[in-house]
Amino acid sequence: MEVFLVPVGPQRYELYCEVPEEPHDTHGEAPRGFFSRMKHRFSEMLAEAERERRHGRERAPDGWLGRARARMMRWVAESIAEQRLLWTLRREDAAAFFYPDDIEEGAAVAVLRKQLGRDFDKHQRWLIIDSLGFIASGALMLVPGPNVLAYYFAFRLVGHYFSLRGAKRGLNGVVWTHSGSRPLTELRRMIDVEPEQREQRVHDIAATLGLEHLATFFQRSAVPSA
């Protein structure tokens, strides 16, 4: 696994990675146990959201329930992109960390650990909040029809659990190798350039690093210094 420290502003960085999309086995027998079933359903939702993200829908959804479901799938797909790094880290034993070569290795590693620590605290807090929300949503089981609120909290609950495990493993379990990267330093110089003017250069840097979606991420995340 490769993790990149992407400069997105003056003294601001974001951790970034791209990993192959995993096949999801959603046709086997549903596992026993409450939390195992939740994780199984979570994987099913991820697989469906990934399919819709790649291929889209052939026609607009019918009715308010269909539109609500479509919005939920878009939100799930966005959550996948946002938390993929942490979800992947939870299964890794080793990872390569690349940072702009105009900063010291120790400073870059400090940023990595600070962000992972912040993610751990955030997802731990939200895991507690969403657990309470999931328990409270059980009151709607008496209402006919699907318990959309329970599905919402169940997804968030499992997602925060995976993110929490990933952040913890990144801090204490993963063996990191560190390397300075000249292309990431060049990317820093693009922060204060107008998005239209830097677009091609950012795509070239992303191609050099072998990152298909980095240009889109940077164009969305970069904040000029003034």
C-alpha cells in the first residue's frame, strides 16, 4: 500500500491513496451473529454503490423511495472515497509513505501520525454517537416499511468501526517506509496557480506518480495562500 502526503495549502496536507477496487462476495450465505450480519450488509451496500458510481443508472429512479435510495447510494459512494485509506490500512502490515522532498522526514512523519491520531479520535467519537442513534432507531421497527433510519446508522456504525481500526493500525501496527518525492514538491508549487492554468500540469504530476484520480482530488482540495 502506498500513502501520499499531498500539500493542499500553506502548511496544510491531506493523506491520499489509491487502491484497486475489491471484489465483494455478496452471494454467499449471510453470516450468523448481529455484528457479522451488519458487516455483510455493509459489504453489499459498498458493492452496489461502487457499481452505481462506475456505471450509473440507466434511468431516473421512480418515486420518493427510489430517489431517497439513489441519494443514499451517492452518499455511500462518497463515503467510500473519503474513508478508503483507513479501511484499507486496517488489513495492512506494511505501507510506503511518500512526502514532498522539500520538508524533513521527521516533520512529514509527524504530520502522518497527527492525522491518523485525529482520525482515531474522530471515528471513536462518532462510533459512540452512531451506536446510540442506531439503538434509538429501533423504535421505528413498529412502523410498517423499511427502517431507513436504522440502515443509515448501521452503515455509519460499521464505517466508523472500520475507520477506527484502520487509524489504530496505522499508528501502532503498520511498518512504514518513508521516501521524499519530487513530484509532490512540484504539486505544492501548483497551489497558488489558477485551477484552469495548472490543470494540465497537475495531470502530468499525477501520471508521474501513477495516481489516476489525484488531479481531481487536488483540484477540489487545494486552497491558495491568499
